Amino acid sequence: MTTLSNRQARQFILAKQGLIGEHRFEGKAGAFAFVKQAGCIQFDPVDVSGKNAELTLQSRVRGFTKQMLWELLYKDRLLVDYSDKELSIWPAEDWPYFSSYRERARETGKAFPGLSRLKELALDYIREHGPVSGDTLPVEGEIFWHSSMHWSGNWHENSRAARAVLEQLYTEGELVIHHKQGSRKFYDLAERQLPGALLSSRNPCEDEETFTAWRVLRRIGAAGLLWDKNSAAFLGIGLNAETRRRALEKLESDGRIMPVQVEGIKPVFYCRAEDENLLKDVIGGQADLKPRMEFIAPLDPLMWDKALIKVLWDYQYSWEIYTPADRRKYGYYTLPILFGESFAGRVDSAVDRKRSVLRVNAVWWEPGVKQTKKLMTKFDGTLRRFAGFNGCREIEMR
């Protein structure tokens, strides 16, 4: 088994994720390449200084713009919005793998009286009129839809049924998101937006165990290294200790992952077998580790496992967006600052869209980080690049 020092483990993760050294990802093609490498990136609609998926890409892709992601999703159709690690964005080519997920949604939907008829009405309307949102689909009534997919309701009170039916058809794969206007989602028939050959492709996974292992493999690829313990990086897969162990054993026996020991840490880590050469380069001092400074998204793949971040980097990060204001230690939408191999601090900024100004509310440097000329020059340059990414002409320090 390969053994890494703590520092080598950090270097490997950052090199794998494209967060250190010269940029490996560039432009729209680079944005797609990174999502394909990661398997999925999380979507969150909150836009303080960029949405989470956009922030994830701006830290890795040279020249990335928000329009590039929009085009990949809604023009080129190379990416789709769909569930995976909660709300996610992933390559459309992976559509067949989620066949059983969509089938379960269809089976669950059959249990609710009246839903079948509403689905027919919605599909007929979309066929004739094109993409719709929950407030433009003329289906009246109310459905109370919880995360457990329990439905109940009166069919005559208001239009919430329209939104719920669209979400059900979307989960079943009959509809895809055509585009978004702010937080509003517009849906269209999947058959009009995705290739027929893709929609009719056979599920590559022969059973649920194979599907689970495939999803675990993707998450390992997204993080670089993951350990054999409960991890938020596996969120949405439905793992317990036993199913995680079986998935890892299957992947290892198939030669798709390899075990790695990190000095001083008891749990075994795993990386994808295809990353063995990068691992060797890091160990041999041949990897490109030229330092960069990047602002990291709250739900970035790097931050999926905060316990792992604490162990390897000794950096404690908590996303305080849902923390009451009087209990926040930092800010509403604070982003980690990565500088070279280390987390140097965190920054709280927000875009004033009326004035095209990036407001920097506060910056906190980690203990022991000296604000040298080199550090502050890097920070100023990263801040200017971040402002440009957000369409801001000026930066205002609070």
C-alpha cells in the first residue's frame, strides 16, 4: 500500500482537483472537462457573489465566465441539472446510469391518486406550448410534497400542484430543465432536449450494488482522496458502513481504486487507480505545485468532507448561511482562501449589482499567516479577477 505524508496527501488532492500549479482547465471546454472529471458539482441557487457551481468552476478554469456554464447546460446540452449529491450538475452522457433512480420515482408516483391524470395534462400542454414553469402551467390545485415524496392535497385551492407535477415528471426523467430565470425553472420534454440514443440507452449498471459502486467511484474522483469512514462526500448515495465497505471492496477488486495510507491517520484512504501516475509524481517531487490563490465555493468538492479538511489542513470551515446572524463567527457567505498548499484565510464579499461593485465586508487570515507583500499582492490580484468574474468594475473594502 502506498504511504503518503500529510503534506503529500494535500498536494495530491489539490493537484488532482486542478487547484494548484498551472491551470489544466481553460475556457468552456475546460469547464466541461472538470465537471466530467468530478462527476458532479453541487448546485445551489443562492447568488451572493456567484452561485456555488459557478464559484467551483471559476477557481479551476482559466477564463471561466458564468455564460459558459449556462451554454453547457441549456444550449450545448452537454450538462444536465439533476439530483445526485443533492441538487447537482453532471454530464448528460451519464444519463443512462440513473435509470433505476428514475424508475423508483415512477413507482413511487403510482401510489398517489390523480397524479397520473395531472401528468398527462402537463405533458400534453408542454407538447403543444413548449417550456413551462410552475406558474405558467395551467394545472390548478394544491399538492403537499415532502422530501419523503409523500403527497396529499386538495385539487382546487391554488396552483402549487403545477410545480409539484413538473418536479415529479422531472424526477422521472420525462422532463429536463430547459432554462432558468433567476430561481424559476422552466421545463421541457427530455425527448426534445437530449438525443434519443442517449434516452434509450441501456443502464450500464446491472444492479443497485454496481450503481452504488459507480457513484462511490465518482465521488472519490471528485475529491481526489476519500477515506473509509462516514463522509459528507458520499451524501445522496445512501451508504452505511457495510454498503460503503462493499462498494470499496468491489472497486478495489475490479482495479478501479487503490488504497493509500496517510501517515498518522488510521482510516485507509482511496484514490482512483487512473491517478497512480499523479500520485507517483507527487511522491517523487515531479508534480506541478506552483502556488496559486483561489477563493473556494462553500459546497466545492474540496470542502465536501470538512472532517478530512480539518485532519489534513487543520482548517475549520463552516458555511454560516443558515446560522442566525448573532451566532455567526464569520459572514453570511464566507469563502475559504486557498493559497498554494494551505488555507490562508477566508473572505466575505457580496456583489452590489446596481453599482457593479464587489463589496468586501471582511477578510480573516488564519493564525500564523503573515500578511507579507507577496501574500497581499496575490490577494489583490485574486480579488480583481473575482470582481471581473462577477461583472464588477470596482472593489469596495469595508
